Amino acid sequence: MTDLAAVKAALKTQAVETPSWAYGNSGTRFKVFAQAGVPRSPWEKIQDAARVHAFTGVAPSVALHIPWDTVEDYAALAKYAEDQGVRLGTINSNTFQDDAYKLGSVCHPDAAVRRKAVDHLLRCVDIMDATGSRDLKLWFADGTNYPGQDDVRARQDRLAEGLAEVYARLGEEQRMLLEYKLFEPAFYTTDVPDWGTAYAHCLGLGDKARVVVDTGHHAPGTNIEFIVATLLREDKLGGFDFNSRFYADDDLMAGAADPFQLFRIMYEVVRGGGFTSEVAFMLDQCHNIEPKIPAIIRSVMNVQEATAKALLVDRDALAKAQAAGDVLGANAVLMDAYDTDVRPLLRAVREEMGVDPDPMAAYARSGWAEKIVAERVGGEQAGWGA
Ligand code: LRH
Ligand code: MN
Ligand code: MN
């Protein structure tokens, strides 16, 4: 039997960080469909993130991407976020949009380009000092397109050197989260393509370096929950970028394409003692055709539902069935939890937290969508690159 009160208490402590870039316009390489009311600045992105938190109760922080979210005064931005009811979370670095980075950033063959990239990462740590952020999340577009293009092994040495310099700059409480991605934009080799490479670098760096699992960054069929279990066992799981994929890095709403996979991942998190603030639960998605704020609310709710189901697994019954070699019985215990309709439980949890039991309806009723369309007129809407 699972302890319902404990499940509820755990759900109330959940924190899902939303990404600033999800509030701005995005698209594919074919077309960006602009939406009315989209934020024109980091300040307005924070306003929207604060709405998501107000209606869900479990999205208390918003991640920034630098330089997409460049402002003059980051401490003022942090104060503004606090006034809105949220805080600034992870700082995401961006070393993939300057012309200089055509052949890579921290792995580039030219030391001057590597210097520029590392300086950007150091600047991100300065920003963390001003915002009070704990985590620096690093994702590199570095790689090669053709066999022989560069020395793959030397690129690893350059990467290690750059990471070490940034690691040394971290404060006591700050962490470096290294994100891997199978491919894209590089197609032959990627310098941090998988959890093993990320893990090896983090191990070399020390305790403050951890691996980030972006659920969209794997080959089809990859058993992501196994990676999660392994990283937790090694005390090296820093967090997640949740999103959904049908093909590659689709960045669709978390829990949309494969809610069962999200449940299996969350079960390994719970099982591995990772349901703590040590593991950062972040969304990393884009809303190309759907309205952005409701899509983010929906994603937060999908993460909550997967978490609730994972917490409901009867672990004693599961352990018994496993020990008895009862294959079907063990599978049934897991499926019982997955098949539970947790929506009534989550409605009750929200009511106890003082949040509307139906966040989507509450947001629709709130008039925020109409307000931003009416008020955010003129200026340039935020999108990737702004
Ligand atoms: C790369 C990525 C990484 C970036 C974000 C915008 O595909 O997942 O986390 O910072 O997208
Ligand atoms: Mn990501
Ligand atoms: Mn991605």
C-alpha cells in the first residue's frame, strides 16, 4: 500500500522550471508563425512565467538563455521576478549563434574562438552571481560534418580544458550541468553526443559538475530511464530538460508523445532518491503552432501526472514480486500505478495548495491572454536570437 498523504506531500514540493525561450516565438527552419501578445523582452517573459506558476503552483522559477535574455541589470531582473512571484533559475549558455562558431565554440581549432566561447561561459557565471542562480547549463553545438574535418580527439582535449576553466570559476553553491545531444547541428561527430561523454567530463571536473538529460536528445528506442537510473546511482544526475519527440529534437510538450516514457523516467527518479532539489526538473520546449502559456501549463501538469503515478507505485509489492521472480506480477504492479487516473488526486493537491484545481480553465478565465494581446503592441517580439 502506498501512503497517500506522503504522495500528496511530495507532489506539493515539486518544482518544474520553465524556459524563457518557450514564451517567445519559435518555429522550424521553414517558418516562424508569430503570435499576438508574445513577450518583447525578458521582463515580459517573466510575467508569463509568473502566470504559469500562479495557476499551477509548481513552476516557481524560470530559466534564462544568454544572450537571448540580455539585460543591463541582472540583479534588477531577479528582483522583478521575485516581485512577480517567481525566481530566476538556471542560466543557459549560448555559443552557437555567432558566425565565429561555424567550426565550433569550446572545441574550435582556433584558440581565439575558444577564448571567446569560454569568456561567454565565464560571463554566464557572473550573471549567476547577480541573479542568485545555482546552475549553469551548458549545451554545445560543437561537432563536425565530415570525416577528417578535425581531430575528434583533440576536440575532446579542448573541451576538457574549456570546461575546467569555467568549473574553477564556480562559487561554492554553484553547479555546472552538461547537456548532451546525439546530433544536430553537427551530423558526423558531436563533441558531447551522449551521457557517457558528458559523464566522463563531469567525473573529471568534480562534484559540482553533473549531467543533464534532455529527453529529446536520444536516438529512437533509447532506454532513457536506464540512463537516469545509472546517473543517479553515480550521483551525477543534475537535471532534466523535458520535452517530447516523435523523430528527433522536436521540442514538443513534455508528456505529449510518450507519457508512459515520462512515467518510467519519473519512477527511476523516485526509486533512485532523485526527487529532491538536487535534480533540476526543467522544461525545454518550443510552441510553434499552439498558444504558448497554456502549452506550458499543460506540460507542467503532464510532468505532475507522471510524477504522481511514479509516487503511487507500490514499492513493497513490486519488490516482493521481483524477489519471487514473478515477471507478470511485477509488471502489473508498475502498470497499476501507470493506469491510475491521478487527475482527482492532483485536483485535491491543488486545492490544498490554494491553487485552482483546473489550471487550464483558470488561466483561460483569467483574461491574461486577452490582456497581453491588447497591451503588447509595438516593439519587437522575442524569439530565438532575441
Ligand atoms: C539544444 C537545446 C539546449 C539549448 C536549447 C535551446 O537542442 O536542447 O538545451 O540550450 O535547446
Ligand atoms: Mn535542452
Ligand atoms: Mn534540444
